[in-house]
Amino acid sequence: MAKTTTEQETKKKAPAKKSKKTAVELTPEIREEQVRLAAYYRWEAKGKNHGRDLDDWCEAEDSMTD
């Protein structure tokens, strides 16, 4: 038995939906918080030595721009 046009149309697949990645604006506050956390984790990983906070901060900033 031949299929009718409506049967053929209903069996067509709908086009795949394209995933939209929402661009999150990186505000200065968010960026600072990310750098702060990265610097803290670097400090912890290096044995929690005091007096090298600026080095850890700069390394954290550099890692975010790579």
C-alpha cells in the first residue's frame, strides 16, 4: 500500500537543534575571584609558605591568560 503524503511528512526527522553556548561575561569581580582561588590553590600546593603571595597571584593571573 502506498504511503500518503502526510504519513511521509510526519516520519521526517526534525532538524537537530544546535546547542547555543551562552557567553558568560567575565566581570572584573568574577575574574578576581577566579585569580584569588587559583592563587590560593597554588599557595596550598607549594606547602603554604608565607611571603610569596604576590608570586602566587601573578602565576595565577598568567595561567588565566594562557
